[in-house]
Amino acid sequence: VDLPGYGYAKVPKKEREKWKDLIEAYIITNKFLKGVVQIIDSRIGPTDLDIEMLTWLSHLQKPTLIIATKTDKLPKNKIVLQLELSRNKLNSVGSFDIAPFSSVTRQGRKELWMAINYLINNNV
């Protein structure tokens, strides 16, 4: 399920609060949910809203994959640096592996599917 873009959507605050309630209810009550894929922009890194979501997911003990998208928009020598900066920013929440991904170059596509399949097949 692709949930609403809570961080970037240009909607009124009341509408965003409705989304928050919808997302929370879905994640808490869906007995078929095996995990969550949290998408961050590799150029920006985790925002305060991303950290808030990851803290909440961690509290709920929901397995979470973090995908850093748009790596094609970074010079190759900055991808590793940006991923490390993102990991450091998330240290307060927990230890996360962040997978680089680009829909343009298809970097990380195979690894993402493997990780999703692992979640589906190995998470009770």
C-alpha cells in the first residue's frame, strides 16, 4: 500500500491529520501487514517527519526497510556520504540499513524486491 505523502503533500493541516489517523489505524490494525517500506529522498535525508514515523514504527516493533530514492540525482561519490549522514541522523531512533534506489537507473531494484520478499516470507 502506498500511503499518502505526509511530508510533501500540499494539503491543509486538517486533511493531513485525517491522513495521520488513517495511517495509524491501518498500521496498527492490519493483521496481514508484514512490514513497512519507509521512503526517503537521498538528497535530503530523513526529515523530522521521517524520524517521527520511524520512532513510532520502532515502538510498534514493525519491521521497516528504509529506501533512499533518487540516487541518480546525486554524483556517485556523494551517494555513500549521503547514506552515512542519513544513518547517523537515525541513530537516535535505532540502527537502520538504508538501501539506495533509483527508478531511473534501476539501482537497488533487485535488492529491494529481495528485502520485501524476505519480509513477506520470514515475518510471522
